[in-house]
Amino acid sequence: MHQPSDSSTDRDLTWDEIDALIGGEDDSLGDTGTHSVIRGEDERLETLTPTPRAILRTEQVTVDRSGGYGAMMETFACPVVELFFDYGGQRINASDPRDRFFKAAAGGMKVVRRDFATETRARCLLESFGAVDLECMTEWAVPPGSRAHYLLKCDGDVHDYCGFTAWVVPQLRKVGWAVELESGYPYQVVGADAPDWYARVEPDEQRPDWFGLELGVELSGRRVNLLPALVDLLGTTADGSTLASLASRKKAIAVPLPDGRYLTVPPEQIQALLRVISELYEGDDVDPEVLSFSKLQAAALPRLDEIFLDPADGVSDLRWEGASSHTMREVGEILSTPVSKIEAPTGLRATLRSYQQTGVEWLQHLRTCEVGGVLADDMGLGKTLQTIAHLAIEKESGRLEKPALVVAPTSLCRNWEREIAKFAPSLSTVVLQGSKRHALFDEIEKTDVVITSYPILVRDEERFAEHEWHLLILDEAHTIKNTRSQAHQAAKRQEATHRLCITGTPVENHLGELWALFDFLNPGLLGDELSFRRWYRIPIEQLGDEERLATLRQMVSPYMMRRLKQEVATELPPKTELLRPVTLGGKQRELYESIRVAAHGDIRKLIQKKGLAASTVPILDALTKLRQVCCDPRLVPMRAAREVKRSAKYELLMELVESQLGRGHRILIFSQFTRMLALIARGLDERKIGYLSLTGQSKDRQGLVDAFEGGQADVFLISLKAGGVGLTLTSADTVIHYDPWWNPAAQDQATDRAYRIGQKKPVHAYNLFVQGSVEERMLALQERKRRLAQGILSGAGGGLALSEDDLEELFAPLG
């Protein structure tokens, strides 16, 4: 019998040696040897289909991030896969280069040829699931002696790794793989079957009308509270990046469990869960075992049922527990449910449009739920009429046992008195305004509706506080957008059973204004001011976090009604917004540039010395000077300005006015600068064009309005601040904004003096601006503010934050 050399016992035999041993012309083994029955190639080789086997573990891998120069080496734990193939009980390592091998079998040793086609298909399957072949990654290295062949998602995270365990491993096993998770593998998950979720609501023993929510799963008969882990996923940093990144995922999210394993949840389900949790969580630094929420926030609870709704039977799989779960879910359903139909009051002398009827029903719904709300309809849709109808219903139902208090801008108090007398004469009113108002305070308890202004409310706060109000209504409620203002504080301290804000612009500049409204209406709904800023304002305004925006919109939606003209007033004629650029030239351009260069340098030095926040007043002063140059150099109180005799925009305006009047149009001209209106008036006088003028100094607003509507003049000059609200001027069909203002809502309101219910003709709104100047850049800033407001009111995204980069843009050279 042939004896192999000693060295052959310490190494693998070559195929030449194998051939010499088992066949060919050499039959020296004889018939008595182990392999004597093997004769010929077909008899010697056995064909087997391999079973892929994989072992998952973590190893410290090193990556060279320097581009091959070795200066940036990083080492961290990463999941790896060891791959081999099982040929009838014999394991062959995936990196083994042999194409044949010995295998013990009954009757002696046999030779097995590797099935590389099957092995290649197995490798391709593994790689299709995200495993990366280490041989293809020159910048990655595993420790010496490692048996790993693949890295798992080398740039992945815990969700990717657990997703592989939860989804890929079962798939591999399903197609016949043997997959083993090494002891201590950190990305192990619970079973694939959907867990039983539960929610528990208990009353807060320390605070009335407050409750605690626990949310978790039941695993193997043991309840696991998932709130701490879910809040951690939500991310407690101001940038909100965690929630935003989770929302964009397409694969499962890994929720850590106390035993070290993970629960994988579908991304759409985790996103909906985190939105609800975000509504109730105020962004504290501690991950809570229980979420505290007020009765006002109960509208979030029905959304939990929707998340776990079984499409087969339409029933939620979420199990509710606790003493208050049923009651709070009912409260939440009522807050979230569309309002029921209510008949218009019999004494109302107006026919409500369908959307106005819906608005009145919504106001009644708020009263039933004992919560405050914002009637935020677009300007010109009849918010005052809807409120008067609401008051009339309260009177006819006998609920108006205490008077209602309406607080409005000074210029609108008499308008409220007229509108109530016109539409609901059964309601008695008293207006507390002017120096003789004190004698009328004794009339309050005998009156249905008391009307006063914000300045009077502040001045006579203590006298108003002597009364309890059935309903406290704030008209043009953005007046209290500054929480530190006297108006906000005085309104908030009034005792009222029900509260209502009326404004077409609940968000003008930033989300802090929205918080101010709800601080008056439903304190606590949006948390405290600091947590609201950290949890919502910064992520939305500065980082454009769409998820936080969606959550905030979801929170306030039960307490805000917003309809747009194009949605509900389809009979209105079209409105066309037109931008009319003006080019500065000659001495006016030189004046602009000289002021800009000097101001820009001064502002830079000031910001370096005091910071951006402390430089607001000088910045606004410098920007105002630039805006004045754009309007008319005669506005600028400088010697150099007096040498400039022409204004490009002024000349364009006069041409536009004469052109529009020649076509039979009637015109409203708005400017923020009353001195600019005076200059325009002088120009109209020179051209013998009749006009009326309304500013903050005008005494008889309504008389001026009636005169214009009666046709006494075809041009109405109006200061933006004095005439932006409370006017109905539907006989005009042309609106000209002489100078853009920071706040788009103010200009929109001004335009809507003409574009409102009752308008029969198409309206054209012209925005005049100097091309390449601070005015054009302000228009871009306006658009950012408009997107912020729309993001809350109608679902569009966007945000605003004025930064040093913005200032650099505003002070950039002309052109």
C-alpha cells in the first residue's frame, strides 16, 4: 500500500497527489484498500448541494478615512458575518480556495466537488441584503485572526442592524440557510410576531384635570413600558434631527428593551406614535415613565387607536387600561369629532353662507367642550358676523347670564357696535371708550355685550376684573402676540368662562406669537414658553423640521378654524398680484449706495461689539433709511438727500395712477410712511386728482370709508398701520403697495380691504419695489414668513430666522 510522506499529514493534499491516491493508471492501492471500490472519475466524485451557514458577531473593525494616507484611522464595533457552506455535514469556509475536498462516507473516503454556482448565488443573496464583502473594501480591516467575510451595513446604525436581525435573518432561514447569532450579539430582537400593545391612563393626584399616560407592550406575559425608549428616540435636542431622520426611513425602527434586546416597529407606525408622544412631551431632560397631559390635550388619545387599527375588522388592537382611559378617550373624540348641526339664531338678520354656518357650529362646539379657540378665517370672510351669530345663540339659549366682553383695536370698537345693531339687535351693547367711559361701567351687568379697546383694557384692568365674563373675545388678537405686553397680561387676567381669539393672522413673524394666543386661550396646551421655543420654534424656524411642524399643527388643529377665500368664496372674482420693479439711477442710486456702505460698516462693528440681539434698533434704523431712499429721497433727513430731485418710484406711481384712473379703476394706495402719503397727496393735488386720506391721526374713519364708497374720490391714501384692518372698501379694484413691509400678513390684510365678500370686479394688487435693493430682499423675506404661517394654518412647510447672513444680504450692494 502506498504510504504518504510525513509532510503530507500536516498539510492539505494537492490534486495531483489525490489523483495518484485514488485512480488513474496507478492501482497500487489494491482491492483491499479503503478506496478500492472507487474506479473512474464518475465513481470517485460525489455531488452535494451545499447549505449556506452564517454566524453573526461584532468585531472591532478599523477604517481608514484619510483616503489612503493612514492619518485618520477609526476603530469601532461593527457586526460581521462569517460564512461557510455545509456539504452533508462537512463545513467549508467561504474563503477556502479548493474546488474539491475529501469527505468521509460509508464505504470509504469520497471526493466532493464544490458547487460554486450555488455558493455564488448564496453570496449574491447575502450581499443583496446589505452585507459587504471585506475583500472589496481596502479601507476597512478586521483584527488579525478574524474569520469574518462580510461587514453588515458598514455605515449603518442600530436600526439597520436590528432590521437585518428582524427581517433578513428570518428570510435567510426561510430559504434554507442556517443562521446563528453568537452569544452576546448586541442586535438581537424579540420574536417576529406582533406584540400586544397597551395604554394606561390614570388621573394625576396632584393636579385636577391632568392625567398620566403609560404606553408599552406585553412580551411573554410581562408588561414592558416603552415610553422612556420612545422619548429617547424622539430626541431631546433642540435640532429635532432624530425625529426628522426616523421619519424618512423605509425600514423598521429598533426600540430598545430593558433586557438588551430590541423591538422592531414599522416606520410609519413609529412616526405616528412619536407625533402623539411629541404632543404630550414637553422636552424635559428626563425620559418619563409616564407622560403627563391635561384635558386639553386629550385629542391625542384617539390617534393612538388609529395607529393600531386592524384593517380587517376596523377595530383598534391597542388595549386600554386605567381608571380614566375611557373618559379621556371620549373627551378626545369629542374634541376631534366634527361638530353637530345647529340652527342659526332666529333673531339674526343675516343669511349665513354655508362656511359661516360651519364656523358658528364650531364656535358652539368650543363652548360645549369648555375650551378656547382661534377663528382664523382669511380676511374678508365674515369672522365678525360668525361671532355675532354665536353670541345671539348664547342669548336665545339663556346661557348669556353674564355679559360678554369684546376687546378690539380702538378704531374697530364702534364698528362692533354697528355690526351688532345691524345683525343682532336683540343684543344690548355698551362701548367703554373715551374720557366719559367711567360713568358707563355701572351698565355692564345689565348689558349683553361690552365693547372696549386694548388700551382701555390695560388702563382700567382692575375695573374690568371686578366682573366675570361669559365670553371674552379678542378681535385682531395678534395684538397680544407679545406675552410680556400689558395688553396680553391684562387680557389673560380677566375671569371668563369661555375665550375666543379672532384674527386672520395668528402667525405673522414667528411661532412665539401662536404660543401667546394659546397662553391666553388654553394655558398649558403648548407647554411653557421656554420648552415651546426649544421643542418647536428652533427646530421649525431655524432647521425646517417638517415633523415638528406636523406635530404642532396636529396639536392646535382642534382649537383653530381656518378657511381661505379661494376655498369657500368661489364666487369672488380673481385677484392678481403684480410686482412692479423700479430701477434707481443717477443721484438717487449714488445716495442709496453711500448710505448703504456707511450703514453696513457701522452695523458690522456694532454686531461684533454687542451681538445681533442687542443691535436691533440701530439695524432697523439703518434699514429704514435705505427704504426711505427707495421711496423718495425727500423722506431722508440728510443734507445729501436734499440734492436729489427725482424719485424713480414716485414717478412710476404717478404714471400708474393716471393710467388706472383712465381705465375707470378706483385705487387704494398703502404706505408705511405717513410722510410718503403726504408727498403723494401733493403730487395728486398738482395733477388735480381727487383723493381721500386715512392715517392714525384721522378722526372719522367710518366717515372717510363712507365717502370713498359713495364715490367722492377715486383714490384713497391709507397708512398701512391705520388702515390694515376693519375697513370694507369693495368699490376699489386696484391696490398699490408703495413700499414693501417685513410682514406679509399686514400687506395681505391691506389688500383684503378691497378683496373681500361683496367685491364684484377683479382686483389687481401692485407691489412697487426698487430692483436689487433692500426692498427686493424684503420681498424674499416676506415669502419665508408667509411659508411659516401657512405651515401651521394649511399644512405647508417652512420657517424664518433673521441671521447675520440675512443682514449681509439686506445690506448687499444694489444689483
